[in-house]
Amino acid sequence: MPDLDRQIVIDTSPLLALFAACGDFTILRQLYETVVVPCEVTHEILCGGSLRFACAEFQADDWLEKVASPVVVASNSRSSS
């Protein structure tokens, strides 16, 4: 049963490792209410190299929250005096 208060942001390597070990991504759905996939991760998986490993399954899993645009992190520049 998923922990309704838990969400994760996941990277490419753990997603592909889970797919290699389990054959799908459903364990994430069982463990977490929300699984956020940054747009850069989506891009990496969809490019997938010549084998396109896990690409079709990733596209089919519409419960993954695939972020459409990159996250912009503002710099916190401080002038020295």
C-alpha cells in the first residue's frame, strides 16, 4: 500500500535498474503516491540509444508524473565587499 504522504523525484539510473530487475515500474506505484520524473530524465529514457531499453513501458505508464519543462534554479549570487 503506498504511503500517501510520500513522493519521490527519480533519476534515469534507478528507473532503468528497476526495469531491468522487475520488468516494469509498478513497484514505485506500490511504494509511493507520487513519482516525479524530471524532463531531462524523460528525454534520456525516450532517446534510449539503439536498444530503446524500457522506452515503450515508460511511455505507457501514465501514472508517472513526467515534468514537461526543465526546472530553473535561480542563482543566489552575492557581491563581496
